[in-house]
Amino acid sequence: MISQLSLLYTTFPHKEEAITVIKDLLGRHLIACANILGPITSLYSWEGRLEENQEIAVLLKTTSEKAQEVIDILQDLHSYDTPAILEIPVGKTALPFCEWVHKEVR
């Protein structure tokens, strides 16, 4: 089934911030659920320096229609100046899961 769902990927500096933001998005019914993937090591160039930090990776499940609104709110709530927020369109999914996400996201 064509899903019309989006998976959003982002990272946070610590689990507590991730949980706070996720609860806010769930309370607004903009996501159906989130997965906190745990600590990851991120290496990147920032302001001319090579950085290496521990972060918390998060996957957020929402509808394609609400993805931009979630991105905008993530940018406002996030403690990073330039957070990585990536939308990954979901091509296909199981019908019951797709229906559940659409029921939860308003």
C-alpha cells in the first residue's frame, strides 16, 4: 500500500531533551510514535573543526502532510543552532500500521 507516511530522523545532545521534545509532539498529535535509538557517535565538520560527539538518534513517525509542521516545531524546540532534521518518505507500509498513524496524527 502507498503509505503517505514520513519518517523524520534527528539527533539530540541527550536523552532527556529527546524525550521532552517527543512528548510535546505526541501531545500535539503531530507524530504517532518515536524511537529513541540510543547513543551514537557523530563525526562532522563544524566551523572549520572536526567534531566528535555522543548524541541520541531519534526516528519520528508521522504523516507526509504533517512532516513540515513537525520539522518547523523541531527547529524551534531543539537546543542545537542547526539541528539535522531529515524527512524520509515511506514508500510502502502495512495497511494497519498506516491507518494507525493516520488515526493518531491530526
